[in-house]
Amino acid sequence: MAEQEDVIELAKRRGFFFGANGAYGGVAGFYTYGPNGAAVKDNLESAWRDRFTVRQGNMEIEAPTIMPEAVFEASGHLDGFDDMLVECPECGESHRADHLIEDNTGIEEAESLPIAEVKELIREHDLRCPTCDTPLADEPVEDFNLMFETSIGPGSGQPGYMRPETAQGIFVEFPRLKEYARNRLPFGVTQIGPAYRNEISPRKGIIRVREFTQAELETFIDPETDEPPLHEVEDVEVRLYSAEAQEADDGGITTTTVGEAVAEGVIASDWVAYYLGVAQEWYQRIGVDTDRFRFRQHLPGELAHYAADCWDAESEVGGDWIEITGFAYRSDYDLTKHADHSGESFTVFKQYDEPKTVERATVDPDMATLGPEFGGDAGAVAEALRTLAERDPDAFDADEVEVEVDGDSYTVDTDVANFSVETVTENGEHITPHVVEPSFGVDRIVYTVIEHAYRVDEVDGEERTYLALDPEMAATDAAVFPLVSNDDRLLDLADEVTADLRAAGLAVEYDDSGSIGRRYRRQDEVGTPFCVTVDRDGIEGDGPDTVTVRERDSARQVRVPVSAVADEIAALLDPETERAFDALAAAYDEIETDVETA
RNA sequence: GCGCCGUUGGUCCAGUGGUAGGACAUUGGCUUCCCAAGCCAAUAGCCCGGGUUCAAUUCCCGGACGGCGCACCA
């Protein structure tokens, strides 16, 4: 089991990631990815994009990271991300002031109260520290919002916030995005980018930070008719830690298939189940250790009020389980919120299979009459007539109808209202799509992939540390070495091979410093899957020049012609071909070495 | 944000009231035909601010950063 400290030390030393701004003492919660880490993260994002955007036929967008206040009023982040904390002067414990009030006064939703009122309530009810019973009446109530606030434009400008999740950037653009999807459900929109949370206490290296990268997919569906292609993943094995198992506290993780979990009702939403299956395969592809991975269902108390079912993908790192992805069925919550706050339409027009013929009561009030009669109230009266016609068409049977506007009663001649019942053809209706959201924490996945790849073994009796990264994730595809550095023929050919491999699009490291063993270890430690070594045996025979290709984990070597080496390595790296090193060994000559790995 | 502990070359550590030493790593050279070998040389450090002192990397105070516990994690 890898010690987290060892992984973090390696990450710092070999340029995966490290605390940012070190020259100025650093700032908690901000990390810089070094050359190797940035490459791994980039590879991970590419693999994500391949699976969740391209192969799903989804659309990727890139929205701004700063958004105006109104967006977060609508999303609920302005209130929901806002904590009021009060600290006990005696024992130093911090408590949520709103929770204290709710627990002790019967007042609900204390969260939305202004600070001054909260302070007053604490005094009034003589609320005390739940830990040590010290009165809190004179203690300051601190307002803490998890969002970074900024100001847009010169002077005081208008308030803006760094987005605390990428999702809102997709939701707010829905009215336009649905056009790009040609108004047809279901469709999915993805986004990869940074999000910001001003965490009270960032911890655990890159696991909990203030600026992080999310990869999110928002799937917009018609809840009535759209079904996921569950058959694609029904046989995928998943390890589930259900709410029931958590409450029973037996630590029981059940290994089952997606299909069974749906059939047994363990996973309530087919859509969520589908993405669990897709994600499971993707996590395996990028090298997450499936024995240190599970899907954990949210407990009833954890669920957001709009979510029917929610699961987290969790990985085990440093002995703890951390959330690396959330899968949520968000219903129409987000789009409805933005529709209400913006006044824009966040619906899709859904055509019926058959047009429906319906009778509809309408009025077309004669404003030329209503205007002079009711003055400024005329518009409201007309609106009230329209509402009445929908609700109670029979009211227009009489000669006069009566409507109420703001408590005042108005009487209108039925003739003036122009009441009629029309037969209209309805071709469909406007519906607000539901949203299914898998939301990936990229940095935590990068960390998981590195820690799960961390290995210590022995080569030739010497301890070796290496990263068994999946080739698709590794920062460098291959390294090229001349076996010894005092022979120009080897140096020249190594240069040539390096150029060939780079021309084939591979990320190649060239190294001629120190002994060959040292160079192998350098590459092992950053997870380079293959090393190509140019030696004299390869250029002194009669046949074409050859080089050796060494596999990282086993240290096995195969002699391959120079002319074929770029293609062969590209094939080894391609997740599609699944060409294994064994196949390479079978096609060429494997070299007998004395090197023992253990 | 609270409490405890810590912070010395790139990394990991030792040490000191008179400005520091090792190991590994890195760079250059020699050597070397396959797994951190050897030889020579080089580069490189006391977290920041204030105080005490003739003198502070060392002692004191504050801060920043890190680890652990608590709280927080919509």
C-alpha cells in the first residue's frame, strides 16, 4: 500500500504537482501541476472527452468562469453557499448559527435571515454552545460564503462570482444550446474547466483545494419517454455501497452488475445506473484500481431536496475514501430556477405523435371599451378575463361576467369580452427537460490514478519505485537512450530514433546521462511505459539496424528493427489495438536478460 | 476558523546564540554494452516579519505554509 506521503514527495520531486506560489510563502488550497502532472491531467481530460463527449455524441462548450450575481441567486449558491458561523469563546468550537436557531427556536430556514437578526435571535433565546453550554449572545456571527466574489467593470461595478461549479455555465446557456441540438431531446452538453470554492480549510494536498477542475456532463432528457441505452452496460460489474448497507454499518460493499442493480431497484434511476456503468469502464481504462473503488449511494439526509437518487464514485487513497465523481438525477430543478429568475424560456417543444384537437375557451376583450371604462386597471381586467376563461368557461354563459382585480370587483359585458370556444390543433407541448449529471473532480482522479499506480518492487536485487500508469495516462510515451554515451554511432542513431518517434506524434524523452540503469529508473519513476535503447549489437550485425524496446513493469526487452519501432510503440500505446507486449515479443526476438523483477 | 505539532539545498534529514553538515538527486568530465555501480569536479539551503542580544537559522512574539484532531465540505 502506497503511503500518501511517499506519493506526495514523488509528485513534488518529479514535477507532478506542488503547492503554488512557493516563492511567496504559498497560499493554501492552490496547486501547480508540473510538467509531468500537467501532461497526465491533459491525458486524463482527453480520455474523458473521448468517452463522455465524442463517443456519447455530446456537445462540449466552454463558458466563463466569472458569472454575474443573478446566476447564483437563481442557482441557490448565494444562499446555499453562505454559512453563518458563531464561535464559542470558551471552547473555541465553531457552530452554524442558522442551525443553532433552527434547532432551538422552531424557526425554519434561518439560513436566509440577515446577520443582525440572527444575532438578535441568539440573544433573545439565550442560545448556548452545544459543546460546553457557554452563552453565545455577545459573540460575533461571521458570514462566510464559499464563493470568491469579485467586481465586474470599473469602480464598484457589478458583483460577480467565480463559479463554484461548471454546471451553471451549461444551464444558463440552455436556451441557445437546445437550438444547437435542433430542439430534440435527449442531448448532452459537456464542459471541462476550473471551478472555485473558498474552502475554510483546504487539506490533503491536491484532494481539497480552492481552485479545481471539473468535467461535467449535463444530459437533458424527456422524463416521460427518454431511456438510456442500458443494454450497453448491463453486464458491467460494479461495487455498490448502498444507503442500506451504510446504515446497517456492516461496511458491506456488494459486487453486482448494472443490470442486476437496476432490476433489484438498488439504483432507482436508469439514467444514473447507465452512467455508473459507463464511468466504471472508464475508470478501469484510465487505471483506477477497481479494488479501491466503489459507488456509494447518498444517504437520505445527504440528498439535495430535488434529487431522487444520487451516487458518488469514491476511490480509496491514503486509507480514506474520497468522492471523485457525483452522479445526480437533478430533475427539472436547475432549468426551472433559471426560467423563473431570468424570465427566459428553458423549455423544449415536444411534438405529439398525433396532433391533438382540443376545444379551448378564449376571450379577446375589446380594449376600446375596457380602456375608457376602467382606465389604468383595464389591462389587469383583460388578463383576469383570460384567466377566467381558462378556468371557468361557463361563467361567460351569462350576459355579464364579474372578475376581481386586487380585491376590487369589475363587471364586464360578455359581448365586450368576446368570449368564444375555438377548436384548435395542438401539435405538442413545451416541456422542461430533466437533467442527469455525472460530475467528475479531475484533480482527485489525477491523484487517484497516480497513487493507485505507485509501486515498489525489486529489480536485480535493488529496490525500485515506479508508476504503473496506463500508457494512455503517462506523461511520456517513450524514452530513448544510447546504451553508452562514448560512441557517436549510438548517439547519432538515438537522435534519429527520437526524431522518428516524435514525428509519429509520440511524447519522447531523450537521455544519455549516467548509467543505463539510472536512466531506466528515472523513467520508471514517472511512469514512462517504454524505453528504447540503441546498442552496438543492434548496428553491428549484417541485417537492418535494431534497437531494444523495454517494458516498464516487467523490464522485459524485445529487439525491434529501427524501421518498425515507431509503429510498434504507437500500437502498444493505442488503447484500441490492445496490442500487448507479449505480441511484440512473439513477433520479434525477446532478449534474455538476467534482470529479475520481484 | 480553533487546538496540538512542525518548517534547514531539488528531495529526505542532522545540527548550532558567533550564518551550517550528510545522504540522495541534479550538472560537467572520465569510465561503462542493459537496470539508481565507480572516480573527479560543480551547483545549491536555515519560511517571512518584529523583538531580545555585541551577535538570531537557533530564544521570544506574530504571520504564512504543512501534518493531525475538531468544525466546515451547498
